[in-house]
Amino acid sequence: MSSESVKDDCLAWAARDPSGVLSPYKFSRRVLGKDDVSLKITHCGVCYADVVWSKNKHGDSRYPLVPGHEIAGIVREVGSSVSNFKVGDHVGVGTYVDSCRECEYCNDRDEVSCEKGAVFTFNGIDADGSITRGGYSSHIVVHETYCFRIPDGYPLASAAPLLCAGITVYNPMMRHKMNQPGKSLGVIGLGGLGHMAVKFGKAFGLKVTVLSTSISKKEEALCVLGADNFVITSDQEQMKALHKSLDFIIDTASGDHPFDPYMSLLKTAGVFVLVGFPSEVKFNPASLIIGMKTVSGSVTGGTRVTQEMLDFCAANKIYPKIEEIPIQYVNEALERMIKNDVKYRFVIDIDSSLK
């Protein structure tokens, strides 16, 4: 084990205040421990969480703040006790980089639900007491437990968005047994998460209906992503035609919207999963009680299901639709994402542009 990780300056882009404007920044990563992997970052996806914490929307941002929790790259160094990875391996890091590794959830490899709280990839407190800084940077040091093997031949740029957007929908789809061919799925919202829900749904053999407020997304949903049906939710006749027809709904929309109209689309014992973040969730109790419906929430996933998802995507040739950008474009990209002006995930080419 060398001290390379300490001596090297880590290049990054960081927000300095709640304006959220990012600019070049240098810092040192923590010392490589015996169980750690040092990863040269090649790509990082751009998630709405990057906007939230860069702009201190939750009031807990620690500046300078380096965002990014959809990280893909190449192992450059490993600690003396690391057994699962070697130099040169393609590896990903998602939304968390540590947990207690002792509670029932960690023991079940569902670390995102750690009883003591998972340590977020950025704006958290690392093992050495330092503030965690994310993937808008040249390299990162992570305990091997929280690294994921990216299958051979799977593009690193495509792998990055799977580590938040992909797993956020894949995890509840598996938990609620949505991988049943012939069942019907409704997807609310067609952004970074929604387009992955469509892709997974089709791979599982589901009949997929996209539920959207925007007619402009119809051709993309049907012809590019392969959805079976597209419904404009403001059209009462279209919504009436879907009444009690869906086994599952995944709601990826973060803007405020009514829930009762969507609950009426579920069959008896249907499942509604919320993965977006509207300011409130409100529905009539009858929408839930009549028809024995289930409402569930979900965020990302543990290491077991995340690795399973990566392997599934590689085996089934499932790739997120991305727009690659240089790090110098990231402020414009964040503003475009706020306006939903991206199909469907920005990915920063760290390797080529961060110098």
C-alpha cells in the first residue's frame, strides 16, 4: 500500500454557497485504508440531488460541496485487505459510501436502510471525520463494501446513472415482484428515473403505459423507449379508459400532483410506488381501502440488489439514454435539468474534461 492517495491533489468542481454555482476546487482525499479502494473517476451522472444540496435546499449543506453520487471509474489502488477488486477493474460507487456494517439491514446487504444511517457519498461525514465529497472529482477513496463491479464490456458512461436513477426504480420493482411477464405497469413521469422504469418494465415483459402531462413525450415514449401505451393525464377520457387496468404504478414525478386519479387506475391489490419527492402526498382513504391497494416508497438500494441490477443491465443490454457533457458545462446542465431539458440523464465525462 502506498501513500499515493494522500499526496495526490484531488481535482474537483464545488459549490461554495447556496447559489449552487460550481467552480474548480482542489482538496485531498482521506488516507487509503486497508479495506479501501481508490478509484479514478471517468464518469459521473448528474442527479437532481446535486441541485438540492448545491443550493442548500434542505438547510444542511456543508461547503465547499462537491456533488455527484453516480460514479463510474477504474481502480487505481487497493488496500492491503481488499479481496474483491484489483487495479484496473471497472467499478461504480452510488449514493452512499459507508454504514455501520453491524445492524440487521447491513447484514442483509440492504445498507441504504442502515439503522445508524448510511453515510452519503457527498455532504456526509466520512470514517475519518472529514466531509464526504462526491464524483465531480478526479478520484475517490471508498471502503470496498460500497463499490460495485461494472460488468466487462458495459460502457462506464452508461453505468454511472444506474447507480442512482437505475437502482431507485429497479429496487422497488423487484421488491414488489414486478418482474412478472404479462402484468401491466404505469410510469408517471418520463425523466431520468421514469425512462429507466420503462426500460426495466419492458425487459421484465410488462405491458408499460407512460402517464404524462406532456404530449411532446409521446413519440419518444412509444418509438424510442418502447412503451406500449401513452396517456395524457389531463385527458379524462384517456384516464377513464385505464380505470382498474394496471397492476403496478411507479411515480417518479417530484412536482406536486394529485394522487387519487392514479390510484383509480390500479387493479384490486395493485401497488403504487412513490420514488419522486413532491412536497406532500394526499389521497382519499377510499382510494386505498377500496380495492386493497398498497402504497409504498423507496430510495436507491442496498449493495446486493445494486450489483444484481448492474449484472441484469449488462445481460439484457439495457442502457440509460444519456447526454455526455464536459465538467465545464455542469452549471448549464444543472439549470437545464431543473427545467426537465434533458433526455434523460446528463453524464459528466470526467476523464476527458477535468484537468
